[in-house]
Amino acid sequence: MNKKLISILVGVSLAALACPVHAGDWRNSWSSEKGAAAQRCARTFDDYQLQAVCMDNEKDGYIKMQSSFGLPNSVAYKAKVRCMSTFDDFQLQAVCMQNEKDGYDKMQKY
């Protein structure tokens, strides 16, 4: 399987396992969001080692969500809102945004 498909499958699996906690909002500071991210990770995983990996992925996703993913700012903002409404986790929002970027790039070729 290719890497993109695996990341999508992992994202969908994690989304199905996660209990609802407010969605991460990239517009807020990490310090105000990390508690909710930790809560999402703790509800998703029992093991501390997996919670720690989840938190690393959450922080990486949050950092990625600070960028425009190479999209025009207005397009990126709308896509971020859609990804946030679909996925609670920053890591999944970032995967969603990369997929949006890939789709946008393909649409520019038509």
C-alpha cells in the first residue's frame, strides 16, 4: 500500500476510535489546545506510550495547521474549517489538509 493510503486509513481508524472531545482549533495557541489534545489522546489510547506518540502527532499536526499548505490563503482557510469540522485531532486535520492540497493541485491541471 502507498504511504498516502496508509495515512488515510490510520486517520479514519483513529477517528472512529476517538471519543468526542472538542475539535482542535489551529487558531488558538498550542498552550490553550494541548490539554484538550491530551484528553483526546487519553480517551483514544490506554497505554501511556501510545498517548505520548499521539501527543507528538497532535503537536506536529498543530504546527502544520499553522501553514497554508501551499494553498492561497482564502482557499486554505475554508479547507481548514472543513477539515476541523470533520476531524477533532490536529494530526487528522493536517492529513485532511494535505489531501485538500493534493486535490487542489490536481484541479488546477484540468
